[in-house]
Amino acid sequence: MSNGNRNVIDLPQLPKLPKLPAGALQTGLLALLALVIVVSSVYTIDPEEVGVIMRFGKYVSTNEPGLHFKLPFGIDRVVKVPVQRQLKQEFGFRTVRAGVRSQFRKEPGESNMLTGDLNAAVVEWVVQYRAEDPYQFLFRVRRVEETLQDLSEAVMRQVVGDRTVDEVLTVGRQEVADLVEQRLQELCVQYEMGIKIEQVVLQDVTPPDPVKPSFNEVNQAEQERETLINQAQSEYNKVIFRAQGEAQQTIEKAEGYAIDRVNRAEGEANRFGALFGEYRKAPQVTRKRIYLETMNEVLPRFGSKIVVDDDLSGVLPLLNLDGAGRKSGGGD
């Protein structure tokens, strides 16, 4: 409908809502209010967590696992901290998908390091930690996880930079991990981060890809050198110990021979002294006894012996000339 210069539009009439009794409306509002109070006042803390209560942003208390109550309408706020759960941070790589065939993503900016002898090494490691003090973990350090990541990377670079590439890649890996764990824990205590470092694990320590072939050749050459040195040392020990044994055996034989000769000489000297004493007492008897003993030693060395009288003129019947002739001349 048009009236002069103005257009008037007729709007449809909205249906009127039924009027509720005043008592029912108040009951509904009270029930809704009670539901909001209950929902915002009751909370549950899991067994591996603790609940930190903040009232208007200020720390109030820490609650253990179970069912608890707090002031509603956002007056109290609960922050759950997993104090029993082991957390971890990865350096040099990231786990994209965990499972039977896990997938990883490399982070070369974190893993490329310089050793103390100015060689490059790729170090990938994992820091396993736990939130030990919930209050310090939440309030003492801003962005505590980022701070822990920066500290871990700094400590690892410092420890690796104090060692040679051979120590980092081979024999010194466990020592590096233990030292990083110790120093990182000291920094966490110093900064009051509320973190307990459980373990530092070196996942993979390798030379950079461009120098891997050369590094493997060097390792192979060093292993061959160690093998040759061990073989030479074995032969050296075998020959030296044998020569030392033979020398010791010769020395012991010489010492034994010397002792034997000395004892024999002393015995003979003692015997001569005793015999000389007897000779001075009875020269004739002693001279005769010496003669008889000497002949007893000398005569058995000869063959058959014939003793004849000085007055005997014919000795041929007593001599066995045939036997002597056959032995000497073959029967001539």
C-alpha cells in the first residue's frame, strides 16, 4: 500500500508464545544454574597426572589423582601435568608415523655438528624426561619444552666439540650420552625447570653422506693395521718368550753344573784332606792301600791278565797265541 511518498509494508503476524508460569521459569533457571555449577566444579585427575589449581591465575594447590572439586565459573582453573608419563624430545629427526614401519623426517639443522678435531658428524639423539615438579614445570620457566630443546642441543654440541670424530662415532658414544645427561640435568636444576632427565640415547652417529665412502675406507685400513699389529705382536711374544725360556734353561743348567763341580771339588778336597791325615799317621799302610785301590780301578779296564814270576823262563804255553793271532792278524 502506498501513502503519498511513503511505502508501507505489512509484516506477517508472529505466533505468540505461550506464557509460562513464573514458578516454572524460575525452577528451570535454577536447574540450569545448578548444572553449570556442577559441570564447572567437578573434575577428575588420571592416575599418571596431578592437577595444579590456579585461582584467577595464581597458584593455589596441587591435587593428586582422583575426583576433586573447585570453584566454578572459571574462578579456579585446573592444569593437568603428566608427572608419571615419560616424555621425549627428538633431535635430528622427527617421527612422522609410529608403528611396525615407522616413518621419520630428517632435521639436518639439528644433527650436523663439528667435532674437536674439526671433522663433521651427523648426531641424532633422543632426550627422555619427566615433569618431576609441577609447580616449577608450569611457573618457573616460560615455554619450558622449547627451553629444554635449546639446552639439549647446546649441551650436545659442547660435548661433541670436545671430542674427536673417532670418539664420537665409535668408542666414546656411551660416554657422550652419559655426560650430556649429567650436564643437562644440572642445567634443569639450575634453571628450576622441574624436569628430571631420565635418559639420553644416541640414535645414530654417522659421518656426513658425502664423506661416508672415504670414512669407511679409513676405518677398514685402520682395522687391517690393527690386525697386522696384533699378528706381529703375537709372533713377537711367541719368539721372545721361547728365547727367554731357553736362556733361563741354559742358565739353570750352568748353575747346576757349577754347583755340581763345586760340590765335587769340595768333596775331593775333603777326601784328600782326610786321606792325608791318615797318611801322616801310617805312611806305609796308607801308601799300600792307595796303590791297591788305584790298581782296582785301573786293571778292570784291560782284558785278560797274566801274572808271572820273574824267574819263570817259558811263558808260551800260558799264552793263547792262536786266539791273539786270529784277533790281530787273521790266522797268520
